[in-house]
Amino acid sequence: GQIQVNELTIGSKGAVEGVVSCHSLHIKGKFAGTAICNELIVTSSASVDGHVVYQTLSVQKGASIKGELLLDK
């Protein structure tokens, strides 16, 4: 689906597939799709598969990332 919110947290057992537009995206579970956000936080338990555009990024050791992470200047 399509989600447009200020802040989105995907819990460690949660999963989102689709298009996300938000200020802050905190991924602990699974995300697949396209996201545009200002702040991206990817924890060690996270799995990201897709295309994410961000302004600030934090990735913990152990996170799984497939696809593209693009810095929006």
C-alpha cells in the first residue's frame, strides 16, 4: 500500500510493503518497496529491500539491505 505520515516505526515483527513518504522512518522489521524520508534509522534486526531516499542515515551492524539507499542533498 501507500503510507504518508510524519513518523513511521516498523516493529521487529512488523512488515511493510509499498510506498512510504515520511519525515522519520525507523525500521526494526521488514520493509520492501520505495521510501522517501528525512531521517532513516535501520536497526540490526531490520531487512530492507527496495529504494530509499534519505537526508540522514543510521544503520546498525547486522542489518540486511538490498537495493538502493540514496542521499537527498
